[in-house]
Amino acid sequence: MASKTRYIVVAVVGIAVASGAAWWLQRPAAPPKTDAAGAPAGGNGASAGARGPGGPGGAGRVVAVEATPVRQMALRDDAEAVGSLRSRRSVVLRPEVSGRITALNFTDGQRVRQGQVLVQFDDQLPRAQVQQSQAELSIAQSNHKRNQELVAQGFISQRSVDESAANLEVAQAKLSLSQATASRMRILAPFDGIAGIRGVNVGDYLKDGADIVNVEDLDAVYVDFRLPERLQGKVRTGQTARVAFDALPGVRYAAVVQAINPQIDADGRAVAVRGCIDNRRLQLRPGMFARVTTVFSERANARVIPEEAIVPEGSNAFVYKVIDGKEPGTRVTQRTAVTLGARAPGLVEVVHGLAADDLVVTAGQQRIQRDGTAVRVVVLGQPEAGKGKGNAGPARPASGASPVADAPASAARAGSAMPAAVAPAPFAAPAPAAAPVAALVEPLPGPNPCQVAGTSSGRSAPLVPGKPG
């Protein structure tokens, strides 16, 4: 019993000691002593005000913030997608009538010309029918001519002449029919292209509609890809695209947008786009997997700031701009509405609201509650004011800052902008050299089947269906 009482007393004492310690640690701090001028005694008024208690941004207090100037750089508004290649013209040759193959006038993979006879079927019977029709036509022509002479002399009636004229027309029609039947025993190349691998041999009997061989026009290839429906207002015919292939590392091809599907796919909410690539080098083949970067626009002097400088408020965006105060040597904040444009990893374009070299706050916005708040600015990449060179170290980047050099071009989201040429910026930390960019394949001299100029500003007119480029 005595032992139990002793444990209870020890527990009560421990709880009391813990409660007292907690009260001691959490007690409110005593207000600092001030001199007659109202400034904290024994310290710098501006610095003490920045660290002292009280509402941030209050009257007479200086808030420490990090800021960076608005930079100008080249931005490219683009979107990435995946697609596949298709031949500009492709056909599978099939016979219209049944028959036995007597000759194959091509080899697998051979380039063929338009009108070249590729497959010959046994045409002995059709040729005999043509000869028969020609003989019947000759007799009908002779009878009709004789009847015309006799009716002029009055030996026969006009009815006989009309019958002979009708017989002549029937003979001509029979000859045309037999010639058409005979022509179907030969299969011609419909356009210039490359023959595929045949699946038949001489002597095979084929029914009408059987596959013989495919012919592909590869001087130009189409790249079909899809873009989100929110980009339908940006994509236009004639825009430039850069196409890379996993099967051909280190090279890129220039493509030009030639067609946009007027209908949005209801399943994926995407718009189908077709581009054309000059393939006279014959390095590309239909069915290849492609990575397409469509360029919507390019700006050489776009104004950009770090993303952390944006203060969203509903559907609007604001920044805190640092301007000179009324008193010499002082700086205050000004809340400014901005219009945002394209984005890059860690960066955002400001279309309206800021000028080049304006200073915007990137860290410490939560301490600013109204315009005109006095601030002590720490510019990123520069030593803090009041510190000697010997004590100045590299400035700490704002939280969430993403160096431009660390963002590869392939990391851009669909509809985002990637820097075309990134210059060292104060808010960009030093980064190792970027990986080499894939080289752009230059088009061969001569007429371009896609009319691609070979530059980023190339324009093209849609190809006329049925005409080679």
C-alpha cells in the first residue's frame, strides 16, 4: 500500500514539473526596450524590424525578400506528340479478272515507273476475241458503205441503210468490249514508286481481288499525329515541325503541316494532324515510330520570370514588383497584374504587365500584405547589400527554382514553350554542358516533293491530288 502511494506521488510531481516547463517555454516574450526615438535599443532599426515580432510589412518595418530581374530570351511555343509514318501514295496491286500469271516484269524492291507493265496474265482468249470483233467490224463497215451507195441509186430503201448503221455500231461496241477485257490481263504501275515483296510466282492462278504486290511512293512520307483539342486554335497548315525517330538517333527531319482533320476525335478529344517530310534520301519507311515537335511560334525577345514569382488569385495572376521608394535609397513593393504566355520548365512568359529588367519578388511574398511595403532586396546571383566581397557567398536560389540549363528540350509539356537559345541568367545556377542536339537533315537539291524550305520558317502549299510533287 505504501509503495502504491509513493508511485502516485512521484507521478503527480512529474506531471507538475512537465507542465511548468511547458509554460516556461511557451510564455510570451517581453516587448523590446526602445529608446526615445522609438527604435529598438542596441541594434540596427531596419534589421531588427525585419526580424522582430509584429505583423510583417507593418509601418516602419523592412521585409527581407529575394528578387530577380525580368529577363529577355528566345522562346519557342511548341507541342510534343508521337505519330507514325505513312507513304505519300500506297497501293496493293490486285487483278480485276481471274487468270494465270505468265510474266512478272519486276523484282522485289525495284523502282518502277508509272505505266510500266508489272504483271502479265494469260490473254490468248481475250486476244482471239479482239480479232473476231475486228473482223465483224470490218464486215459491218463494208455492208454499211455498200448500202449507202445503193440507196443513193434507189435500189434499196432507207430502212436497209439504218439497219446496216446499227450493225456497225454493235460491231464497234463488241470490239471495245473485247479490247477492255484484254487490257485487264495486264497490271500497270499506277505511279512512280518502289515495288514491295511479291507473294506470287509465274504460273499461279489468281482469282479476282487476290493480293499480288504493294507499290509505295517514298519520295515523300506523311507523319500522322494527334494534338490535344485545346491546341486546335494554334495549329495551322504551313507550320514547321521537327521529327525525331528512335530508329535513327542523332538526326531530325523537317516536316510541314499539310492537313488538319476538321473533326475532333470524341474518344481521345484530340485533333488529327498530317505533316509531310522530304524523303528522297529514302532513310524513312512507312510504319516507323516518330516523335513530333510542332512549332506554333517563335519569339526572340520574350520576357520571362521564374514561376515562383507568380501570385495566383482566382483566374488572375499578380507579381510583386520592387520599385524605388519616396525616400532616397529605399525600395518598396508594388502589386502588379500580369498576363502570362508560354511556359518552360521553371519559367513563364509575361506578355503584359512587366518591362525588361523590372525587379520582381520570388521569395517572401507571404510577408508582404499591402503596396508600399519597405523591403530589403536580396538579388539572386549577387551578394547581399551591406556585405563585403570576402563574406559574400553564392546566393541561394528561390524555393522551387528550376535552372534553365537543367531543362532538356524533350521535357517540354504539350503546348508549352521551350527556350530556343538560353543565355546565362542571374537566377540560373551553373549547369554542366547540355547534351548535343540532333542534327537537322538538309533536303537534297532539286524540286522538293513536300515543298519544305529546310528552315524553321519554311512554308508549303498543299499538294495537288494525283500529281507528283
